Amino acid sequence: MNLDKDDVISMKSYGLVSHTTAKLEEIQTAIEDHMEYNLQLWSSEEGVPCEILRANGGGWLKGKVRAKFTIEFIPDEKVSETTDAVMGGHRTDL
């Protein structure tokens, strides 16, 4: 089930937030703050300038790289497609 940024998650902090209940948006911010590199830069449409060397040959290629992260909820019990449709199939990418 995909989550909306305002959905609330209750869990052990796992070092991300100091309390056990937080909105998804707060958890996303905590993840960004704990990343060694600036996640906003890595996940922007522009990406980070780089060069890659493909294992199958062809030499170095100049371009940009960007990261995409998704936080998904996996229910203990199967949720019907109707319930997911009512929830709007929300999905949040980092």
C-alpha cells in the first residue's frame, strides 16, 4: 500500500526520529538529514553530473545520476484492492 506524506506511522524510532509516531513526511526529512550526501541534489530532476563505465564496454559515458527512494507500507494482512482503491493508491517517493 502506498502512503501519503501526511499518513502517520507508529514504530520504533530506528534512530530516525526521537519518538515512535511520526508522519511519513517527517520520516522522509529524517532520512534526508541522515544521508551522507545531499539527498535533495541526488533526487532532483537535474541529477548529479558524473561519468559511468559500463561493464559491457563502450568506454566512459558522461551524464547525470539521480536516486529514487520509495517508502511503502506492507500490511500484515492482505488488503483488498477495493480498500486500496478507496485509499487512492497513495504513493510517496523520496
